[in-house]
Amino acid sequence: MTGETHVLESPPAGAAADWTIPQDWAHYTQEDHRTWDTLFARQAKLLPGRASDAYLRGLDVLKLSKPGIPDFEELSERLMKLTGWQVVAVPGLVPDDVFFDHMANRRFVAGNFIRRPDQLDYLQEPDVFHDVFGHVPMLADPVFADYLAAYGRGGQRAMGLHALKYLGRLYWYTVEFGLIEEAGALRIYGSGIVSSFSESRFALDDPSPNRIAFDLARVMRTEYRIDDFQQNYFVIPSFDELLRVTVETDFAPLYEEMLAEPDIPIAAILPEDRVITEGTQDYARSRAPAVVG
């Protein structure tokens, strides 16, 4: 995801100039495949009625229910026929310019390692389950696939405008932790939610977080946290509207305006927000560090 600090400054040994590496599907152990199957089974049981229709269709059409870690070549072949995207393996988090170039050219970068069995519920660095189970089903949806490609092109422009902080927040609150209104109910589509057993429930059921109607500038000004459940979720009315706003907005003057404005703190509610549910913030308060003094 954009906006992170990258340990490596150049492609490591064995990586191509664009940072891609072979997935090396044959290197996965039986334990690796069992870990995928365990993660898959519990999410597949939980997500019907919670995940968006687009996500569930992608899960089905890409045949991700097949046992074991998916082979990127087979997955890309199916995905290319649907939306022109492919999945490429990388050694970890990649520099922003590499990330945006791949995305603008409909190449989704994914880690090729999988978490250990004792890490089922939390992992700091995205693994193959987060990247493939979480992200790739949405790439089978033509509208969302166009949105991500447009985001990649926008990232290339934002680098020259010193605005990656703002664009990173858009990615965070849509691609990673987005909600959508569907058939009169809230559904999840963000990869950080659909790939998480606990946040799949928290995002829709818990009274703690705010759920606020999506507004582009509002989202890009809003801070977020990477180490716990979100206290703000932004709700889009449709993927068509998300794409429309992205491609029709001139981001350059918007960035200039935001540079002159303060960031919006996590969990804040503004007078102009359309609040779908106002959170109690009980979870955030219970997790706050003790104040000494």
C-alpha cells in the first residue's frame, strides 16, 4: 500500500528491475497450503451477507475456493480475460513509483509468502492471503478494476505534487477498509476487512466506530491508524460513483487546498458529514494507553 516506509531502496537479488519475482508456487509446503485453507474456510463461511456482491462474485469466478494457495499464473489468466489485470509477485513492500506503475498498467503486486499458523489473526506485513484473498476478487469487477487503474495513474501524478499522504488515505479508506451501501444495508469490500476474521465482524456490527458517507476531500484529510481496528469507516453509494468521482476530479487544486488545511483527527465527526452511524468510541477508549502523572 502506498505511503509506507520501505526498507529496500533497490530490487533485491533475484528480482527484476520492476521488483517482480517468480511466485515459485512449488516452494509452498503442505503447512503453507493448510494455513491458506484454514484462513479461507473461516472467511468464506463468515462473508456471505457481509461482503459486497462484487467481492463474492469475484471469489467465485476466480475459483479461489480451490484448495491451496493459488498459482498466480492461473489466476492471472482468468483475471486477464475479465478485466485485463494480472497478479505479479514482489519480495515485500515496494517503492511508491514501482507500486503506482504496476497499478496504472493493471498489474497487482502481491507478496508470495504466507503467515505462520500462529499468526492467523494478525500480521504486520501483507502476505499472500491478504493480497490475493483480500484484493484480487475485487479486480474481477470491471468498475472497481478501472478505479484501481485510475488510482495508479493518479499516484504517478501525486508524486510530483508532494501529495502522497492524501492519496494514501484514499487508498486506505476505500481499497483497504471501504464499506458500500447495497440493497439497503452496509457491506464490506475493503481487503483489510474481508481478509480479517475479527474486523469482518467489527466493521459492521460493533457500535464503536463511525460510519460516514464518502466524500473525497473529507477522506483524504482524515488520519488513520495501522495498528488496530478503524474508528472511521467511509461508505460509498456504489462503485460507479467511486470511479466517477476519481476520474472527473481535478486533484491538483484539491491538493493545494488540503495543504492549507489541518488534518482531520481519527474518529472526528464534522458538521457537514452525513453520518450513517455515530460510533460510541468505546473500543478506542478501552484500547487507549494509560496516562501517568
